Amino acid sequence: MVPRLKRYYYESVIPELMKEFEYKNVMMIPKLVKITVNMGLGETINDGKLLDTMSEDLALITGQKPVITRARKSISNFKLREGMAIGLKVTLRKDYMWEFYDRLVNVALPRTRDFRGVSPKAFDGHGNYTLGIREHIVFPEINYDKVYKIKGMNITIVTNAETDEEAKALLDKLGMPFRKS
């Protein structure tokens, strides 16, 4: 079964972008390539249980098992040794990516406290968009009663757009709630 947002992209967004940017070829139209979700867990140095519980929560949110990220260098001031687990990351592609993006835009972001839209200035100059979420409990998959600790996450949406303007138009048409400036 094709994800709802993917079908919408092919039926509605592609023709709109084709008209708006006057592309000569369908292959020039920007599309989502991947979504990466990162969680920094520096406190795992003192709390070993945190890594396991956050790994389970991130797997519930994304539908995919996270990879543990490890420290590249030792930093004595932070009591950090090379190779210690300090975070989690998940890279979503294809249908998992479309399902996650749909839930992010239509469920999680509107549930964020005092939500007025996401910043339209968080593009990196190459058509990729990054946003931070302060509480992972905004996702409906997380049972608030079983949460060990509330953590934030960074979500990077990678597109193959040539410019930030094209990427913003793509995300806007896919329902990203940009703040009106």
C-alpha cells in the first residue's frame, strides 16, 4: 500500500511544482531523498538505562531500529572516552520516510506546546531543512506514563532541490507549517 502523502506528492505536488518553476523535465522536480532523526544522549555517561529506553522510544517513533553513535574523541572535562555511546540516529528512506513525514507534519508538530509554525530560515543553502523538537513525547506512539526521561531530537529533511526556494516550495506543498513572517 502506498503511503497517503506519497500518493499526494505524485498526484498534486508534482504538477504544481512543474507549473510554478516551469521545469522542462519531470526529473528536475525536487523530491524528498531521506529524513534523519538524531538524539544526543550525553547523559548516558552517568545513566546507562537512558540509552536503552530512548532507543526503544526512537524505534517506536520512526518504525526503524536506531544506530548508536559513539564519541570520536576523549574529552576529560565531560568525562567522555573515545567510543562511548553518546547518541542515537535513524535514517529513513522510501515508505518509512513518507509515513514519518506525514505523522511529523500532521500530528507531532501541532501537538507541540505553544506551536506557531516552524522557522522558514532553517535551510542549509543546498535544499535541506533541519528542525529541532524539544520533547519526543509529542509523537502519539509514545506512552507518556512509561517515559523514563523527556529528550529532544533533531530532524533533517534532505531533498534533491537545487535551491532553498525550491525546497521550501516542496515542503510547503507537502504541508510543512512554516511560520508566517
